[in-house]
Amino acid sequence: MEDFIFDNFGKFIIIFTIGAFLMFPVLGNSECSEKTKGMGFNHEWTFLGGCKIEYKDGVWIPLNNYRVNQHNTEE
């Protein structure tokens, strides 16, 4: 059993690394979808840009830069 672990440890590391790189975009996109749920904006996730929303037609901004300006009109 010990020989099996030592003989296949490198294969395990390679498979684990490839799996992590393949799952990273999937997890990033689902996190972006969850954060923008109910906002009414188109959204996309890119590896370098992260989560972005389409603020105006053709204008994409990072979700972290979007702020809601709420004014309290009650006195």
C-alpha cells in the first residue's frame, strides 16, 4: 500500500492541479451570478477582470465599483 501511494503521488498532484484550474472559472462565474442576482444587470466573469456588470448598453464596470446612491427623502 505504501508503494502505491508513493508511486502515484505525482499523478495525484497533476490531476488535482488540473482539476483546480478547470474549476476556478466555474466557481468564479457562479459567485458572480449569485452576487448580481436581482440587480437586473447583465453580468460576466473573466479570469483577469473578475465580475463585471453592464451598467449601460456596452459599458461594463467591475461589480466592486458599482455603488447604489440612496437618498433619504423623508424628513
